[in-house]
Amino acid sequence: MKVKKAVIPVAGLGTRMLPATKVVPKEMLPLIDKPGIQYIVEEAVASGIEDILMITSRGKWTIEDHFDYAPEIEEKLKAAGKEDELAMIRSLANIANITFVRQKELKGLGHAIWCARRFTGDEPFAVLLGDDVMCAEIPVLKQLIDASDKFGASAVGVQYVGNEDIGKYCSLDVENIENNLYLVKSLIEKPEPEQVMSNFAILGRYVLTSGIYDVLGNLPPGYGGEIQLTDGLNKLCAREKMLAVEFSGKRYDTGNIKGYLEATIQFGLMHPEAGEWLRDYLKSLKL
Ligand code: G1P
């Protein structure tokens, strides 16, 4: 399946990072010198995505500005002869075709994806969750797209999550096909300990067929009174083949303080100008 479109839901309020997220969208918090959302868009583009729809909500306009031209800054950089910075700032506005739709009521991830139906039409599409920033040699979304292409099926990105944390995610019943690929038999969102089917949970990446809309349209509210994408996937995998791809790479939940700090340190250590300095600085702390 050729996947050229991606949906990035960014409507959530970011209450786990208050007060930082009172006026700044959580996706715009910087991981060193780039906002988290930029890493996600770059992963999508590196995976072959050309068109991106962001599902936004009130107060998220700075995300739109980040992927637009910035005439005042550009003028300044031009006048100062800072050609590299100018090219870098300008390239953000052309990184992909990015459009925005507002989710007027926050009714859950399943409802956010439902808002993308006119954008994706009948085509298969990717979903990248705005909080889940990846650090991987092969872009995580590309790993999913390759598997989905090979088997002509939808695919979800999973990793092993310990018993103490699986209830914060979802749990999948799967059957191994080959190496890191599994057939999805059923899924449950935010399982209670006795409902856990395996320690595989979806971590922020999906490739879906338009069949998802047939199930989302009639889905009752699930966990937390919200329309859950996982509930839709549970219905979809009974109708069509769905893969779970145990992806290589590290995922950071940048929507909470610990995940945000881990990502900041990781990307800081990888930063071409600050990495070496940060390594020495952390060593000098002698914790
Ligand atoms: C969402 C999904 C859940 C998934 C998680 C991590 O949960 O509903 O299935 O495991 O993202 O990607 P949330 O973090 O919004 O509670």
C-alpha cells in the first residue's frame, strides 16, 4: 500500500505539563532547538509522506505559524547575511503540504481521526501521535509503511511495556507471523490487570485503511467517555488483516515530565553543537 498522507492529532490540552502548556501548545515545547512537533513532521517526511493534516483545537495557532513563512525574521536574517539560518527557517514552510482542521470538541482520539475522513478519502494513511517523539535509525513510520506495503494491510507500531505501565496504554492479542511482525487479533484500551492480553502496546504510530471510518462512524464512547481509536481498531481487525510491527527505536512520551526530560537529554546528547558539551557537563555533576 502506498502511503502518502499522514494525520497528526494535536488537539489535546497537555494538562500533564501545566503551567508550561497554559498558553504554549504542548507540541510546541522545545526539545533543544526544535519544537517536538517538528521531529514528528520530519519523521513523516523521511518516511515518504507528502501531505499532512493536523487536527488542532483552539489555542494551537502557533503550530500553524511554525510551518509558515516568517517575513520579519527572514528579512533580519537576510540583512545580516545569515544564509544558512534563512534557508533553515524558510524550508520549514515547504517541508510538506500541511493543512489544518479543528476538532471543535475534544471527544477522543477516534473522533480526531474521524475528522480526517475528507482529507484521506479512500487512501490508506498514517497517523502519528503528537506526543510520541521517536529516536530511530530507520524512521519508525517507515518501518510500519514497509510492513503494510509487503502485506497489503494496516499496521500499528508496538513495543513491550512492563506490567506496571501497560494500563496507561492499550494491550494487543497477537500471533507471530515472522521476526518482528504479528497479526493483530484483538485490542483493548487502558486494560485493567486482568484484561491484559500481552505486554505489547501501540506507541503512537499507525498505518490505516479507510475501513477505519466505517467502524469509527458507529462507535460508542469507550474508556474515559471518549471515542477511542483502539476500539475502532478492535473492530477493524475482525474485518481486515492488521499487523503489529515491533519497531526498532526509542519512543519518548513528551507529554509528561519524565518523558520530556529523557527526550531533551537524548536529543541534547545528539546535538552537533551542544552534544559533547552536555556529555561533559553531565559527567561533571558526579551524581
Ligand atoms: C493513546 C492511545 C493508546 C496508546 C497511547 C500511546 O493514549 O489511545 O492506545 O497506547 O496513546 O501512543 P493516550 O496517551 O492518549 O492516553
